[in-house]
Amino acid sequence: MTNWGPIGQEVYERTYSRKMEDGTDEDWHDTVRRVVAGNISLAPSNKKGNTVLERISLQESIEAFDIIPAGRHLWVSGVRGRHFTNNCFRAGFTKSLAEHFCFMFDELMKGGGVGSNYSEEYVSQAKLTDGAKPVKLWIHCVPEHPNVDEVNPDPSPPSYTGSKGKVGTFLVDDSREGWVGALKALLDVHQNYEREGITINLSKVRSRGTAIKGFGGTASGPGPLADMLRSVNDVIVNRTSSDRLSWSEAMMIDHHIARCVISGNVRRSARMSIMHWNDDAIFDFINCKQDTGEHWTTNISVELDKDWFDFGQHTMRGLDLKAAVSKSAYANGEPGLYNSFAASEGENGDVRSSNPCGEIALEDWEPCNLGHVNLAQMEDSDGDVRYLNDCLRLMTRFLIRATFADTTDKTKEVVDRNRRIGVGLFGFQEWCINRFGVKYSDAGGDLRIEQELLRMQAIVRNEAVLYSEQLGIPEPIKVTTIAPTGTIAKLPGVSEGIHPIYAKYFIRRVRYANDDPALVKFVTDPEITTEPCRYSENTTVVNFICEDEIFLNVDENRHYLVESVEDIGIEDMLAVQRMVQEFWSDNAVSFTVNFNPDKLDPGRLHSALWDNIEYLKGTTVMPDGSRPQAPYERLTKSEYQTLAKTGKKNFAASSDECASGACPVK
């Protein structure tokens, strides 16, 4: 039985329902049937076994919202063609200039998020031809193209001569591969300097607003690609070193790529940028977003390794770094902290970067692979405990099958070796209240919760071992995690990941591309306010007035146990993260500590962060009001009632997966 949350069905229809072959839209039953069939089909045909009972159990559990795969699975599992079911990736750096940036571009256009470590030792690997003349770029588009004005083509681009030192041309095919190929052609000319310039012809790229049948949504036209190629070319031409890119130049190219990507207008780019604490540029990195106003397409985090914990944190440089991180994080929420020393435990390779939300540490080119169990629907009885065990096993098997999904060769190599999965949890706050009678501020360190988390982790690990043996593959290197689950949690209307609710009353801001058909009903509705996005062109922010739905999921007699962020101290929030990291997650825990700077002394934030990071694999903070058009803005009850009286609708359709609003879903 499907019990939608207050806005769950609207969120589903806006985000995950696809067109079927007969032209009608899927309902939830159709989506679940497609997703389960697609997932079951991924297992090797000679090792599937009897899947009838598992298929039925999966369908029933997902339809009831007891387990929900990550949004990528809901969106593309079972769709004809290639199964790009992975959420996020890590883009490595190699001697090839194009390899990093083209991988970034390709995965962002598929709808994944991408993380990278921009420390000098990584970025400096790709060398350019020292002393070469600046490469010239011409953009061409036929005059009759509907979007030729947006392309702003260069006049009289030179023709191809075929000889070294002259100008080459690249005709962009109307496909994802064509766009990536255009970027590669430009980067290769810069690195190898085989020609003085290149003409890139965008005449074949479909016009803006055209339907994209495979991925879904509508095309953005050739304009964003033209703008990105020019911006990338300018960065490289104006680089500070003659033979390589700096960390800031590499980050800026990735920023321009991310700005370009609106995959069918249903996905916005998500990135993570990390730098080692002892890198020469670390203090510039810490301030890179507020100093320039750029890099809004990425989260940033400082990497802390074994050397940091052994001696670095006690040096003068370490003390200065602590102060700089705390000051910046208190002001605007960044940088976060990434503990690669803890994250490397149990790993075989370099995991010095994570996905954009920070819950999975990844090797170069590796993806994350996520699915979640809804604790809010697991009550305190023997029967429900047995059912919880079944849900944990079903989600484990689902994700292991997903490791067989189609991907690139470089990604397949690391997936086949690691088989990494991330079984996550959400509805944690309701679970603590309903099952244990514990409010959030008292949950960290509760022995009953610790024991149950450890028991559940053992269920997942044991099932992963057994099922991997059945399939004849290595057991997953890591199996459990906590992801933000923003949109996923909206379907049943429960709390996200292990976060407490942000506020009982709030404004929820959601970004839509200006040509997204779903935007029309909001722009024309006098009961809903909209405004242009300050960060992204051709984007509108829709403001929804909301009351949190947690009270619908908690027994009325226990409403007094419901706390929002403003009721919980930063130390208590981090205590919950430490507990879940220790007793549940062998991957990492995505967690953002929201706080009101008017009620939290900077010294208290500093102490809480640095006292806890040794026991975490990463964490971030987010001060209220630190950024214009933040995803959430707290309201008092009286403010909510005043706005509600004006007729503003209580609707909060979410297109963002992360609690911080930085990492979208599809």
C-alpha cells in the first residue's frame, strides 16, 4: 500500500514519472515495476536463480516506501538502452588534459555528480606544450539555426587546411558524445599544439526546448555549449604557468563545464572540490568562493590525513588553518572537512576524494551506488524487526545487482574490483522517537540505538557476503552509508537521512529552468512567489511556504519529543553523526550541521568541529542566512500563519537531494 507524504505524489510526478510507450505518464506502480524489472535483469543470466519471490518482495516494499533506491535508480532503471544508474563519481587527473575534464562533462550530462581532489600533486600531472602560442577558437553555427543568436558565432571562421600548425574543424554531433568530443578536441589542441586553432561547428545541435527522448526533459540548445567552450579556452589561454594548469584554473574549467550542464532541464550539476591541508594554496582555496563569487557549482572541503592528526594540527600552520576554516565555515558554511585518514580504513586504493555530498569516499573514476531503508515505518515489535531485516537484505541485493549496470571501461574496472554499495537509512528522527522514545538531542550515545545500528550493519554485511558468493564476485569493499535523501524522503514525507528537521515552519526554495514546463503553473499562480536565480542564468526560484510533516509520523502523545535544528546544540548533532559513523556506516555519513549564528558563539563552533573530526570521515556546517536564496529559510509560527493567510500554498516539491541544497538528485 502506498501512503504518500503530504507532497509526495507531487514530488514523484515532477521528478520520477516517465512517459510510457503509449504516451501516458507512469504512476508509482508503473515506476516501481520498471525499476525492479530493470534491476533484476542486471544479474548474470546464469546466476539469477529463482527471482519471482524477490521481485514480488521488492515491488511490495518499494511501493510501500519501506525501501527506496536512490533517485538515479528510480529515474533510469529499466529504461531501454544504457543503464546510467550511478549517482556520483570521482574524476581523477592524469597526464591527459582532456581525461579529467571530459569525464567530468560526460558524467554531469548523464545526471551524476562529480568530486575531485585539486591538490597540486594531482592537478600538475597534465603538461601543456611550453612556449606554444595561444590557441585560437572560432565558434560556427549556420544562420538558419533557431538559436544562432544565443551562439553568437564568430565571423568568417577559417576553413580546415589539414596541415600541422594551421586550423582544424570539429563538427559537433547532436548527442552527449558530440558535446564531450567538442571539449576534447579543444583540450587536445591546447595540450599537443598540433594546430594554431580550431573551429567548432554547432550547426547540428538540436534547438532549445526540443524533447530529449532518452534521458527525458528538453534540450538547452547550443548556446550553453558555445559559452562553455569560449570560457574554457579563455582560462587556458590566460593561464599563469606556461606548461600546466593551476588548481584554481582546473577548478574554474570544471565550474564552466558544470554551468553548461542542465541535462534535459531536469538535472543541475553537483560537484565536490577537495584540497590537502598542507598544499601551498590551501588558504587561497579556503577563501576561493567568497573572494571571487565564482565556484558556486561546487562544495569545497579541506582534506585531513594521518600527518594532520599525527603532527600537523599542532604546528603553527595547523593552528592557522583551523582558525581559517572555522572563521569561513561560521560565515558561509564552507569549507567542510574531509578525513581521508579515517576514510581510507579498509580501502585498497586512493580514496582522497568523495562524491559531492560526502557520504562515499571514492577511487579515481569510481561511482557511488545508493539505496535506502525507511526507519520511520519500522515500529517496535518482533514482527517489524524481522521485516526490517528483510528490507535491509533486499536493499543490499538490489545494490549489488546494480554494480553490473553499464558504464565506461575505466569505471567498470574499479567497480568490478570494489563492488562498493551504500545501503542508507532515512526517517531516523521518527525512528528514535517511535521506537526508543528518545528525542534527537539525547540520541547520540544511546546504547539501545548503538546496538540496533550495529545489528543492522551486520545484517547488511552478511547478506553482501552471501549474495556475492552466489554471483561469483568479490564482496563489496564497503556496504553502509548515510546519504541526504532529500527528494526520496519527500515521497513518504519523513525526515531526511539522519538529519533532524530543519524547522517546523519554513520557506522552501526550488530552482527550475525557465523553459521547464512544470514552472508555468507556478509563475502564473498568484498564490506562489517566484524570482530570478542569482547564481544561474535562465533559472527561476520558486518559494513555497511549508509546515514540516514530521508530526504526522509521530504519535500525538510523543509530539513533545520532536525537536528542530534550533532546539538542538551543535555538540548533540555531531554526537549523533559520530554514533552513526561508528556503529552503522563503513562508508561515510553525509551530514550538515545547521545553526543560527545569532545563537552560537564562533568559539563553540570551532571547538565542536575540531573535537569531533578525528572520529568522522567528513562533516559540514551551514549557518542560517549565509547565502541569498538558500534552499531553506526558517519561519516563526506567527510568520508562517501570516504568510499562509495571504494564500501562499503549502507545497514543497524538492529538486535537491542534499540537505544543504548543493547536490541535486537526477
